Amino acid sequence: MDQRRARAEKIDEAIGVVRAQARAADRSMAIEVDAYGQITQIRLAPHAAAEGTQQLERTIIEQYRAARADAEAQAHKVYEQFLRDEKKNAVQATPPPQPEWADQDDLHPVRLWTN
């Protein structure tokens, strides 16, 4: 269970640094979200509500969705890279298969006779 927890923590740590931003075309607002869709920052320009609060609300929602989609895509790439690295490390750590006649403690068995 400790290995699972350690692995989950490594994955969370790798994905936890992901951030994505989206900005309104008129630069009235910008938003930043993390990989889990949590808003980490919102910046509003002085003219953000110039066209009314309903327009600002729509803009915030649109930009939130764009930032969230970007963050999810980034997190997916980070996770895929984590899996590739994990697989690569597992392959490197796996010793070559030993012949059935070899002593399991011997790293380099040599067969001295043949049948």
C-alpha cells in the first residue's frame, strides 16, 4: 500500500504544477486554473464591466472553460510522460531472465556442461 501511496503522491506532485491561463480578446479579464480546475487567479481590467456585468459573467465563464480545457490537456500529457518514464525505469531495473538451470543468486550464470 505504501508503494501505491508514494506513486499517487508522485503523480499528484507532477500534475500539481500544471497551470493554464485564458484571456478575453478585449483584455478585460484573464483567468488561471490548475490541473484540477480550481481557479488560482482572476485579473480584471478597469474596463471589465464596461459592457455590463452579464457580459463580464459570460466572458469569465468562457475563459474559465478554455483555461480548464487547456489545463486538463496539459495534465494528461504530464501523466502520459510519467507513465512512459515509469515504464522505462521498470524495464531498466528488470534483470534479464535467467535460464532455469541458473542459481537465482548468481547475476552472471555460466553453464559448465551441456545435456
